[in-house]
Amino acid sequence: MLPKKGRKLSVFMRYALSYTLIVVVLFSGVTFYLYRLTEQQVRESIVDTQINRLTRIAIQHESAVSAMLNTAEEIGLSPHIEPFRYGKEPWKAYDLQLQLIPYTATNAFCDQVYLHFSEDDHIYSSSSSMTVEMFTRLMRYEHTGAAELEALIQYTDQITVLPAQKLTSSMVDGSEPRMVTFILPLGANPGTNKGCMLFLVKESTYQNLFADAIDGDINTYIFSGGAVLSSTEDLAVSSAQVMTALESGQHSRVFREGGKAYLTVSLGVRTLGFGYAAVIRMEDVNSAVRGSLRGMIAMLMLIAGLGLLMAFWIARRHARVIRNISDLLTENGDERRDELQQISTGIRQLTRRNSELISRLDSALPMQRHDFVFRFMKGRFLTREDAVAAARTVGLDIDRACYAVILCGVPENGDWPLDVNGPPFDRFRDVTCMGVELVALKGILYLGFTDHPAQLLALAEAVRQAGKEESGQCVTAISAVHRQFSEAPTAYLEAAAAYDDRFVKGERTVLSYDDISSNIVGILPKAQKITLSISQALTLGSRELLDSRIGELLQFLKNTSMSPFAFRMIYNDVIDTLTRGQAAALSDGRDARDFYDIFSLSSCQSIDDLDELLRRLCDSLLTDAARERAEADAAAGDEMDQVVRYMEEHFSDPEISMAAIAESFGISTTRLSLSFKEKTGMTPLEYLTLLRSQRAKELLEDTDLTIRDISVQVGYYDSGSFTRRFKQITGETPLQYRRSHTEKKDH
């Protein structure tokens, strides 16, 4: 039998090996990523360095070539150097040699400079003159024969460059040096075949251009016309490979030759037809990468070591927890058990034991659905997504195109089922429907969701027929079809209004809200204006003004002939507007919609009942807003409260503006606008307009001042601006407002 300690080690090793594998995989992945990243960065750095180096070489080389071209052009165009024939005018040869001395001296890049006129058989330098035939015999090039060289001299009408090759001649210094030869036509127009100039450049001059390479293992090339003009070849690489990379147009390219990889960096072919390239061993690049990685690898190994230590520590802790859980679930005391297997067995046993509890929870599902229906009808879900998610938790799919509310009376026997998803409603499989009993109404409310509106009326008729078979009669009413979930309270009021119509139409058919005629459409805009004034009074925090505005709404409703349903719809709209707009005023985090219940609203039989409900809501909002302002004042330093007080004291100043307020409090206009709106629910400009309009109302009601004088007193230079702003707030011009209130006083 294994000891207890041995059993613990078995679980520990499982975790330890798993965590070790995770650490190793992470270490390998990070190392590989860093290697690739460092390789890319080092390679880019090397490429950039060589590009800069080749650019410097190109600038120096092309500057020297341009100087030679300028010399050939200047001599060809010079009025002091005229072509002649040595056989006819031999004395001019001496003058020409003297004239060539400055050009030879200034072209330091060249070792020797020669001039030949196309009509002459001689060639001249600053120190000698000879026939072209003799010159070509004395200048023995390694790869260019005398006849070819003579032809190039005699008939040159374009730039010709002979790549570096060994030159055997008594006319040059050194023992068979390698020379690069430039044969350039005279004048600005090479096609005239006026003559040519020969510039001989020692390859050692090119080697001086290449000598800045820090690493000696770099090949540097200058190409001309597809051939290597000059190069340093420390690496055994074929120039054809380099030429291929050059012609590809890529700045860098990797190729293999002789089993080794090389990196080619090139500038491509430039304006004068020269190409520049460098070749580096990839082994050197990888060595630079490894050098850059050494420090990071050491750090990663240290972190990996710490990670392994932590992995073992965590594994030990987890093994201890597993052992403890296994001990709790072990019933037979077997010391050689597999702890993980024992836990799995214990969990299965617990699952079986909890089946009864799960069954009990399932039996509570009808109560949860009952609660969901009431919350939906009271408008507790702010968005459609919230309602759909809540319905799914109780096993309902309400994500449908439309819905309606159905009300019916309770059968006399009291056995009427609330669930219409079973018999005798099997044909409504596409309708999600649930019901709750309304004790106060002595009826049942059904909420039906479907993608086909016609099915809702058919469902209501089926409910009526089934109820009629049970008790002999069943009054059934249905609301209009709605698509917005936020309109659920309205849908209930519609169904209740249709249900109240039973005393007129009886129960012979389904009572539909669409059949009810009401005058709510004509009076709703006026009621909405009064609702806006109530909301503004709440914002200002004036209880006196609030009482006045609610009284104005009450008087308006009493003077308007409408049905109780119309009263309820208007009050539902007023309360919904206030609860949504003033919810931020509740300091204790309550939902403003808790202040009224749609089912209580439907039971109101008079305007006074509705008025009492509205006043309770406004009083709660006003009390909380006053408490919030008092707490903010006690905090001494709330910036936006100070801004509000400042605006209340200076709103009549025509110079007050967002910029002026922000400057007074040392904040930006953007911060002022955002913070003020977050605090008050409106922008500073909207609040300023509200203050000015409220003061203007008082002056219009209590004084005989002209509209112009009132506009000046409330902070407007222009009475036209005052009139536009006042109408935006009240819906009336100042003159219309004064007349309407004068008529009220007269009555």
C-alpha cells in the first residue's frame, strides 16, 4: 500500500508536468517570436546601413563621372579649342597640350586624360601627342584589342565605359595596373561625332571608394551596361547572381551559392546607367541577430526559471485542494484511490441527489413567468434586448415582430387555464402566449407575441370561444397590434379601454381597441406642450411653478370633452415623459417608473384620481432633486453647481456666453458643456435660454413692458432673437403668450 504522501505526489506531478509544459511552450513561442522580430530588425538595420553606404559611393562616383562629362562638353563647345589636323597644322598640337593641362589637373579622379578630334589621326594629352594607331599599340588592354580600341576612339558618338581590366603600357605608372576607361564624345550633342575624350581611372581609386566597409567580408560592385565596372570581391560569389538581384529592382534579396546563403543589397540602376550593390553573408547577419538576442534570451531564461518555480508552487497548492475535496467525497477510505476519479464520482452522486431540488425549481417556473408578464406590462425593460433575454430565462421566446394584450373575464367555475399553449390552442404553435390573473379586474390578461399580426385576433377569438364553452359567456378584448416593447403600458390601456366597452357592445364578439373612437389625436399636441412645461419646472426646481403647470394641465383636461380612456392615455404619456427625462434626479438610485403602476392607472375613474397620481410622482422627483442640490451645496466646491448659480445670477447679462463662463471658472468650453449636461441633463445654452424664458414669462404676465424692453431685461440685444428662443421653449410667441394669459385673468 502506498503511503499517503506518495498519493499526494501523484496528483502534484500531474499538475507540475502540465504547468511545466505550459511554461516551456510559452518560452519557446516567445523566443521564436523575439528571434523573428530581432532578425527582421537587424536585417533591416544592415540593409539600411548598406543602402546609405552605397548611396554615398554612388554620389561620389557619379559626381566624378559628371565632372568628366562636363569636361568633354566644355572642350567640345570651347571657342578656344578648335579641331585641327596634325598633318596640316602641327604647331597647334603644342598649344592644345598646354590647354589640356588645367583639365587634367582638375580631374583628380582620373589618372590620365586624352583628346582626339574625329578628322585627325592623332591623340593628345597634356604631355604628349601621337597617332591613334601608335596609342592603341602602346595601350595593351587585357580584354580589349587594339583594333577595337581604335574603332571606339575613331567613331565614338555615345558614352562608352570599359570595365576595369589590366593595362600594360609604358605610358602609365605602376606595373600593369587595372584601369577603368571612359570614352566620352565631345560637345553637348554626341551625335555630331566631333571627337572624343579618354579618361583612364585606376581601379585603386575605386577601391578607395569602397574602403569604408567596417566588415572586410563584404563584396561591393559598380555595374555599367550589365557588366561589373569595378568591385571588391572578398566573398566567392558570382557577379551574375548579384546582377540578377540588381535587375529585380528589390533593395534586398537572399540567394544561395555554393551551399551558402548571401544577402544582396542594391540601389538599382540610376540616372547615369550605373548600378550599385553589396553582398553580405547571411551567416554574418545571423551572427548579429544572435548577438542582439543574447541579453533577451538570458532574461527570458530567468523569467522561465521563475515561472517553473511558480508552476511547482501552484501545482502544490492545487494538489492540496484536490486532496481535500477527494477526502470529503471519499466514503470507503481507500488510500490508493485516484483523487480526480474520486471527485468525478462524487460529483455524479451529488448531481443525482440534487435532481429533486431541480424538479422543485422547475415547478416555480409558472411563478417566474407570472412575474415576467407584470414587469413587461409595467415597462421595466429599457430595451428590446433586455426583455428578450429576461424571457429566455423563463423559457419563453418573445423575439417576434409584434404583440398584443388580450383581456378576458374569469369563468364562473374558476378552472380557466392561464396557459394557452396547450389544448384547445394547439393550432397557435407560432404564437408565444402567457397569461396572468388580474384579481382587481376579475379578469385574465394574456400577452401574445407572433410574426403574423392576424394570428393575434384569431387567438383572442379562440380564447373567447373556449371561455364561452366553459361558462356560457366570456367577454374578451384585444389591444392594437404593437411592435415596440416600450409601448406595453399603452397596449394594456388600449385593451382595458376595449374591455370597458363591454357594457355597450356586449360579449358577442371580440372587443377590439381599433373599433373605439377617441378624440385623443387632436388634443395630444396641446397636452405635450404642457408636459414640456412641467418637465421644465422640475428642472428649475420650483414647486410653485410646478403646481401652476399641473393645475394648468388639470384645467385643460376638465375643459376638454373626452373619454376616461383618453385621460389615462394622456396621463400615461405625461408620466412616461417625466420618468424618462427626470430619472437622473433620483439620488438614491431608484427607478422613477416605480412611482406609478400601469394597472393602478387603468383603475382611475376620474381626472382627480389621475391628478393625485401625477402630483405624487412630481413631489417625489422634486424632493429628491432638492435633497441632491442641498447635498451638493454642503459639499462646498461642486463646480457645476457653482456654474448653475452663476448663470442664475447673471442670465440677464447679454455678454454671458459659454466661453465667458468657462474662462470665469478656469475650465475649457468642452469640459463645461459635457460636465454641465451630465449634471443637469441639458447644455449650458439650453439652461440659459430656459432661465431667460422663465423670467420673460413673469414680465409678460405681471408688467406692461414692451417686447423689446423685456428682451433687453432678460439678456437679448435683438428682440427677434428673443422671440425665436421664447417660441422654442413655450411653443408661442411672447405676444401670443401675453394675450392667452390676459384672457385667462379676464375669465
